[in-house]
Amino acid sequence: MKPRKALPSDVDALTRVIIQAMPLDPQWNYRFPYREEYPEDHYKFSKMLFEYFLHLDYDDWLVMVVEDSPESDGNNTSIVSFAIWDVSYVNKRRYGPGYKPQDPVTEVEKRGGSTRRDANHAHFDAFWKQQIQAYKRHFAPIGPEQLHLQVLATLPEFQRRGHASALCRWGMEEIQREGLKDISVMASPMGYALYTHLGFETVAKFYIQVPGEKERLTIVAMMYKARN
């Protein structure tokens, strides 16, 4: 169950995991309510996003994976869980305060994501813009010396086996190795219990909502502080 760094060749396996795992999270249904009507768009743009996260030139991002097998003998392992980490602290250390972090989501938008048919675009835009605002409010004042957990997902049939915990603990060990201040995460209801169990603290609760709509998402900004 030891996490390893994902490779560009893992893109199809990671796309499979995110498509199968993320519908259990309310934010996925909020952003992509038409994915069953347009599965080709859902696959295409999910894979495209991972291509950026895995590309060697996009080194602000690190994808860690855990492999497992449905067989008791441990044969035929495949990726069943992954975490996407924002490791831009490395380039911020290298290039200083003027460094502009890489933005794979915007790159996908430029390559057709802005017209993808599986998404509710008003919800999609509100989700990203309001999360960015919350990050700036609650985490940016801490400075660049932190690790941010962007996405965490596990195949449904492999959940509650410790895979997501192993990926989080990799990050918890990484901030100690690198002398960072904390891990930040925007937790949905699906992840809140796990992060709380691992020692993350609630910083603030906020809502994702399009003006004029009743529907909204509850998100909790959470932090795991490095141990002195």
C-alpha cells in the first residue's frame, strides 16, 4: 500500500478511477450533472486534465497513487486510489514571489473545456472561483511554504481499506521532510470525516452557490499543521 509517483503512462487508469469514484462526492454531481448524457465529453476532458497534471513540464503538481488487487494473492494490481498535490512551493522557492503557478484547469478550458456538454458551466465556474477566493482568504496569508491537497479519490470497491489514509500520510510526512508549515484542503462532506480522523483541523466553512439559486455545496477549509 506504499504510495508511488504516477507516470504519464498512468493517465488511462487515473481517468477510470476518477470517473468511477467521484460521483459519490456531491461536488461532482454539482459540476457535471450531464455526464451520463455525454459520456464521451466526460471521459475526454477528465483525461485531458490528468494529462496536464502528469506532464513533466507541469511540475507544480504531483500525483501519487496506490495500487491494489481484487485477488487475495495480490496479483494483477492496478491503481485504485490517487491524490493530486499542489507542490508549487518548490518553484516558489526557486523563482521567488513573482512566480506564477501553473493552472491545468484553465488550460483544459482553453482546449474546449469551456463548452463541454457534461458540465453545468455556471456551477463549474462558481466552484472554482469561490474555492480560489476561500484559499486566498484562509491559506494564502500563511505563505507559500505549504502543501495543498487538490483531489483525493478511491474506487468505491476499494474504499475503507486505508488507501486514502496512506496517501494523506504521505503528505503529512512530506511537510515534515520539506520543512513546510501545513497541508491545506477544501473538504467536501465525503472527505471531511477522513481528514478529521487524521488530525486535520477545521479553519472555516463556506458555501459554493450561484447567485439567485437555492442549490449550494458545503465546503470546509481544513488544515493539518506540521509537528514541531
